[in-house]
Amino acid sequence: MAIRCFLSVTGMSNGIAKGLPSQFPFTTEVVDALLGCHFNSSQRRLMSKSRRVQDRSKNKRIHDLEIATERWKVASKILFIMDVIKKEPEQIIPLKNLEQFRQQINLSKPHRVCDFVRKSPKLFDLYKDYRGVVWCGFAKQLENLVEEEGRLIEENTETAVEHITRLLMMSLEKRLLLDKIAHFRRDFGFPFDFRKNWIHMFPEHFKVVKIDGLEYLELNSWNPSWAITELEKKALPENLSVLPSPGILCLPFPMKFPPNFKKVFRIGGKIEHFQKRPYLSPYSDPNGLIPGSQEFNKRAVAVMHEILSFTIEKRLVTDHLTHFRWEFVMPQKLMRLLLKHFGIFYVSERGKRFSVFLTEAYEGSQLIRQSPLALWKEKIVSLTGYRGRKRGVKNFDESLDYDEGDLFDGELDDQDTFSNFEDEESLDTIKEPGLVDDSEMDVRDLYDTYGVS
């Protein structure tokens, strides 16, 4: 009744304004029909299938990759604290000052950063000065690992330069916002002084430019030998005299499915059709592609496959990919595309931030080919005070489930934790353009094809 009155008043005012008779033009039957349509559409929305990643059927999850996600979650907290301490002049910091980084470390309440640090005495030393202030610094084992990381990053320099150059070569305008590239620092093995010094050391490849007050990394020279995708490298014969130019490709993507994922004939046909469809190389000019077309979407899959291939762990936080939608000409609804191509990518929803894996790179929860920097991170993880949720968990690489809350089980004796400390002395909201056309893909068959519910 209230809605009818509101419509009546609205109709009267519109009629008077237009010089028309003031009586309401709709009959009661028409209003009832409108209300019925509104109710039916609302009901349809409520009954439609959920598109949240968290609502995916559990039997479509890859348990081993969820374990890898749990390992990464703890390692990322340790590495963030390490970076905070590195920035301190004496590489020590009052323990209470670490609490301000709770959000960046992603510790949920009521857990405290100091409790997390105390759980890893092999990594962090805690000292109490004469005023009773507790300080946090690197333990001897961590100091050695920090030095080792520096050597490994230096040895990885050529590969890191190649990968960042190839990112610029794939980008639409051959330049990327420096703040966005900084998100990839540890994923690509960039050094700690990446922004301050490292990016200025290779002017033959790229340079820093300022546009509208923002710093960009811009491509300086095109390298034809780097304009070849990782899939092409595996398919091309050795000692090829003439390198192929970027163009149309028809290479299938390696796919891996969980053991309990059963492909029926209809699904297998769609996958086969996708694999045989030609697509444009990520290093070719994408301006002619139409958003929403099959060619557009398959090129986007190729771009994501290439970026993930560059990373040390063949895994990225999905935020880091979505930041580059415009620069790499990828769909705005990137998560849908990742979910649709379930055999190529796997999305883990554990934690506050989703992670996407390149499934071909993993056997169980371990990388098939571990780079020195990936092995270094495993050393960090092995020294954490993490306690498995289930009885019998010995190390982090055990194939069992984990629970972040177990990081804080038990208490520590302060007398065993602290040493004497006599002297008093002692990381952006990015404005990113979006695609004009949001009709980038047809996802009507997403849930039927890959069993996402």
C-alpha cells in the first residue's frame, strides 16, 4: 500500500509538471503487475548461484596447494618483519613498535605481533634494556640467511632484469607504474633497494620517467630474443637460427586437475576446443582485439600464464594481477577467468587475500623446479616456531592441514627469551584506469563446466 501511494504521488507530480491531467495513469492491476515483476526478479537473484570463490565445492579444491598457501602465509609474515627491521639504522626495533604493522602482517585479533615473534626464537632475538624496553633483532641464524639472500638476489640479477623487461614488453604502453611493480619485489627476486638504486642500474633496458607526478618504469629497448613465451621455448627446437616474431600462437596450455576431478565428455570437449583455438602472443599489439571475444580471453590467459611463469614460486596474490588489468589488456573480472580455466590456474581463498597458482609447476604441495630463492624461503619457514594443527606434524612441509591460530599456542618464559641489552641506542592507494568495456567474457557456463557452486 505504501508503495502504491508513493507511485501515485510521483505520477501526479510528473503529470502536473508536464501540464497533463494530474490523475495517476496506472491502474491497480498495472501496479500489482509491476510489484510482481519486482518480487520475481528479486526472488530470482536470491535463488541464483553464488559466484564467490569461497562457495566453490570442496571436492574441487586442491588440498596440496592449500598447504602451500599456508606455508606462504607464515613465510610472508616473517619476511615482512625482516624488512621492517632492515630499515632500522641498527637493525633492531622496540618490540611494541611492531604492533603498528598488524594490518600489513595480516594477524587477526586477539593475536599480537609480539607473540608471533616470540614463537620463532631461531629467527629473532629479544633483548631487554635497563629501562625494561624489549627490543627485537635478528638471531644469528637469520643474520646468516639475510646475507645468503643478498648473494642469491645478486646471482639472480640477470633473470630479474629479463623478467621485468618482458613485463614492460607485454604492457600496452611499454611502461608500468613503479608503485605497482614494487608489489612484485619478492615474487620476482628484486633486491631490497629495488626502487632506490637497482632500477637505475640498467639504462640499456629500462628507465624511470615521471608523468603527472607519478613514477613509471619505461622500456628503453625491445629485445626480440625475449619476445618468446615460456610455452614457445619448450616447443621450439634447440639451436634455432631464426627466432620467431610475436604473432598468432596455437600452443596448448599444460593442465592439471585434482585426482577426484572427473571430466565428463561434455567438459572434455570444451577444454579441447579451447586448447585448439589460436591466440595472440602476449608480446604482440592487442589493440585489434575486442573485449569479450574468445581471442581476447585466450590472450589474457596467455598473459597470466607468462607472468606466473616469471615468479619464483609460480604463485601470486591475485591483487597483484588485478592491479595490471589495464596495462596488460586483461578482463576487469579477472577472477572469473582464473576460475573458468581451472586446470591451468588454481585459486586459493585462504586468508584475506586470494592466491593464484600455476598448476603445472607443482607436484603435490612442492614446486617441481625450485630456484635457489625458493629453497631459501623454505629454510626461513623451517626455522619458524609454527606448530601443526594435527598430532604428528614434524615440519612445515608435511602434507597436513594447518591452522594459523596454532602459531600462538603455549606460553614462553621471558627469562629464557630475553638477553641483557645494556645500550640505549639502538611500508598506497593506486589509482588505476579500467577497461572501458566490461563485457569481457561469457561466464554463463562457468559453473556447469568446472563444477563451481
